[in-house]
Amino acid sequence: MIIIKDLLIQPAVTTSQQPAHMRLDTFSLQIFFEKNCGHDGECQDDLRMNLTFGNLTQLVVGSSLDVNVSVLVKNLGDDSYNTHVLIPFPSGLSYRRVSLIESNKRVTITCSTIKNQRVASCGVNRPLLRPNTTAIFLVSFHVAPMAELEDMLTLTASVTSDNGGPSNQLMTSSSSVRVFYSIYVTVSRLEEGSKYLNFSSWDKSIRHVYRVNNLGQRRLPLSIIFLVPIRLGNVSVWEKPEISSSKPELSNCMETEETSGAEILPEMMKINPVLNCSVGTCLRVTCDIRDLEIDMSVTFIINGTVTTDWSTQTEARRLSLQSSAEVVYDCQLFRHVLEQERHFTRAQAQTVLEIRGRYDYYPLITGSCLGGLLLFAAVTAGLYKLGFFKRQYKEMLESPGEERAEASEAESSGPRREHHA
């Protein structure tokens, strides 16, 4: 006998003595079911269940808002009374909804969270689950963006009933899924870096500037790998590069190794005059950040001096010096929110080096002097042809005689004035 309580009963026919509004009465009611328990009169259900994550291969916390589990329940025995499935779930998950996927008979599924417990209880066609009934339903859980589920999420469910029979392994099922955590980190070059150097001044230092940002909702440790070209062939290009951080208390940089590039330098540099790690020797520097907080950024600056010795290897007077930076994190624990993450976790900075030829002023000075002499000669010849020099010479010859006559006349007139006086 099954007792169903708290039913709402509404009369099907109203009379004039009843009020206009219909009063609903709540009371307990006993409903009798005919037990189908076989010849022995004892109902022994045979419940079996299976729980899986379906086609889900990984759960990315922060990107996946929900996680669904598929539950299959069978009753291969007698009638099963008050059949229900219990699914405990960890902190960070919360029950959201249930939906029936498939059944071979008419079945209803209802789920709720047990008060003050992290357990979802799902009733399977209560109060009675008939023999040879199979039901498949989907239970959905919400995943909090900041949930901490370690590296695996394991759910274990069990099916029970009020029949009171012994439990067995077929009434319990577990399933696990790999857990990752969503991150959104980027690295980019900044415009403050050196873009061009022509070796015309005494300052031959350049710098490349990179910035690492945490734009996600989770803090994490990570590393930045810098590749800095330092040699081309056997000659030095970027001498003693040093890397500094805007937050030295959080980061630690260490030179790890040198990487060698290709050996066919002349051919490659003629095609593409860019010095990077594919053609030159690069210094590999790893900078570890212990804990990059949410919305935090760290700036790295690569400083060093460059030489002109590379021109002996390339026979060129212009070269692009290219460094790179790449963000590295634990791929066994984190997943980037962007599918094309390489565009955001790698960056390059470039400086154009140009050797300008030293201007030879000797031809200009010699040519100017010769031009001046020729001009002076031409002007002199022109004046000579015009008789300028002859006229001047004649005037010079005549002017002394006149001066002497004037002088003698002045002397003769002088004493007479005195005598008169």
C-alpha cells in the first residue's frame, strides 16, 4: 500500500451554496496499488544504472558554463517503489535542470537538491517503476567560473528504492572527466621600443619592449621565453643584451642557452635581410612570473648595444634585427580561451639597422676651388678684352706728370704770396 499526502483537490461540479471563488482543500489520501511481486508475494526489484559524461572529454572551468551527465536506470525485477537516484556533487557545481532523453515506457523524472547537502536526488517515475522499464535522462550542473575542481571531476551516483533489497555494484556508477582552467593571457610589443638606428650618433644602444597581460578571471604562474639575436655567423651584432622587468619582485629572468641558425647566410640574407633565430645565433632567456594576478600587466625591456660588423657577413648596408617573446604556461592545467592563441601568446619586435656611407668632401672642395679659379680667369679675360686693364694703365701713366706740374705750380705761387704780404 502506497500513501500519497498533500493533494490539492478541486471539485469538478460547483453548486450555488459554494462561494464564487473555488476553495482548494489539502489533505492526505491513501491510494492502493496492486503489487506485481510474482508467486512468492515479495517484490524484489533488480535496479541497475550507469552514469557517463557522454561525449565530453574535458571540462574547461571558466569557459564551460554547464556540465551534463547522462544517467541510465533499468528495473529488470519486480515493481520498484519510490525509485530514486542520488548524485553527490562537489563545491563549485550546482544542480540546474533535468531532461528525459529516452525511455521504453512512459516515465517522469523529477530532480532537486537535498536541503543542506550537495546531493541531487532524482525520482524515477515515482511512486512506481514497473518491471522491464528503462529510462535515460540528462542531469545538468552549473559550473562556477572560479570553481576549484583539481585536475579530475569524478561523479558517483547510486540508485535505491523502498523495496529494501540488498545493494550491489550494478546499482552504483562513476564517471570522470579531465578538468582544465580557462585563462586569457597575452604578450605584445610596445611602441616605446627602438624602430630605427643609422649609426650616425655615438649612441648605438637599442631596446625592445614587451608587455604581458592577464585579461582572464584566474591568476596563474607562467613564463616568458625571449629569443634575442646576438651573432650573425662569427661576428657580434647585439652585444650583452639585458632584460629588466617592471615588477622584479614577481619575476626572475635567467639565461638558459644559445640557439644556432642556418649556415647559408649570404643566400638567405639576400632574399630576406632579417636577422632572427632562423639565420643567426640567439640568446634564450626565460623569465618566470610566480603569480600573475587578474588584470595585472608586467613590462619587460631588452637593452643592449649593436655593432656594424654584420655588414661583413651580408654585404648589405641595411638589416632588420628581430627578437621574439612567447608566453608559456602549464598546458596540463590551463587552456587559453581563444582557439587561435598563438596570435596572442607570441610577439615580435624589430629594429632596422642601416649603415650610411661616409661622405667624401675632398672632391667637392677640389671641384669648388677649380671652379672658382676658372671663373676668376674668365672674368679676367673678359675685362682684358674690353680694354679695362689698358685704360687703367694709361691713367696710371698720365697721372704722375699732372701731379708734378700741379706741385711745381703750387711752389712757385707760394713765395709770391709771402712777398706781397
